[in-house]
Amino acid sequence: MAIPSRARRLIPWAAAPAALCLAAVLVAQDSSPVTVPVCIKANGQLRVLLGATATCDSSEQRANWVVGGEVTGITLGQGLVGSRDGGTIQLAIDPAVLEARGGRIFSGFNDGPGAIPTTLTTIAALDVPAGGYTIFAKLTAESIFSGLGSTRVECRLGAGADFDAAGGVVEDVLLPFVGYLDTLNLNVVHQFSSPGTVTLACQTFGGTQAARYSHLKITAIQASDISNVLLGTHSLQ
């Protein structure tokens, strides 16, 4: 965004984010610059003060705008980056602010098939940078045995000390190449203070590798603020 060196009218920024602010130092092009008192609201909107006794509300910030001068310097508030070339100012939102506010998505997949071990073993891992995340994982489990039995599968999604667990039972194959499938879904919320790794570990029970996975996915969605609270109580009636 460019501001011309000779601004002849007041231009309100009605959509400016409240968290971003800009102060500009101006000098007059002529002997009689016009100073306009304005009140700036928390959402970035402003209004012009009319009358000698008019004041801003307690929720507003008063500022004086000079109309008809040249911008000679700028003071950037938090969240803005910019430069000045003569009387022209270039402004932009600091990319670090957008990054800190979250919204980035990190994801990985493995369509398999892959063996599910008989002991709890990591079968997938996803590296993420520092930040707060809600993390989802899913996979499809399928028995590789023929017969009338079944196989229990359990998986654990871990992020630091936080984890989620899910399990299911898959029936053995009754017809050639036709087995019973079970889809496991897991979710965990975690704040990484430094770059970390999300892990998905699974196992079967019975001492024999009896199941395989496919269509495995892990997705971590970064957020600026996360909350994870206990719902209800642990008591049993």
C-alpha cells in the first residue's frame, strides 16, 4: 500500500485490525497545514472530533492528523513492516505475525499396506515446528488370517506427554482377498515448546502378526491458542 507524498484529504482506515497501528510524522508543504483531531476506536475505525469542546470516549485513543503535509518518518506498531522512499510509505503485515497466529497444516500419509506388529511399535511419525496443535490420525486395519477368528488392534497417537488411544477388532478373512476392515480415528491436542514429533504406534494381540494397516494419515493443524480441559468426571456409578 502506498501513501502519496502530498495527501490533500484525510483517508480513514475503517478496516485496519485493532492489533496493528501506525504513527507518521509529517511536515507542512505550505505555511498553513491543517491539523485534524480524531478518535481511534479499538477496531481501527476513527471519527473526526467536531467542536472545540468535543472529546474522545474512554474506549478511544485521540490522535492529531496533519492534512496537506509530507510524510517524513514513520513509526510502525506491532504487526507491521514498512519502508519510506521520499514521501511514499510501503506497508505490509509482518509475516511473523501471520505465522504466530497459526493456521498452518502439516500432514503425512502412508497408503500401505503395512504390517501391524505384535508389540506396540511406531509405524508413522510426523515432525512439526514449535507451536500449539490439534492433531488427527486415522488408519484402516484388516486381518490377514483366513478363518472364523478375529484380531484385536490397538493404536496410540502421541505428542509429548499427551496421547490418545483407540482399538478395534477385525474379523478374519472368510473369502479369498475379502477381509473385514476397521477404521481407527485418534485425536490429541499438544503445545510444542520446541520442534517435536508426533508418533502413531500400533500393535496386535495374540503373539502372531495377524493384521495390516492401510490408508494411514496424520494431520497436525497449528493454532494460536489451544485449550484442553477435562469433560465430566472419572467417577463410575
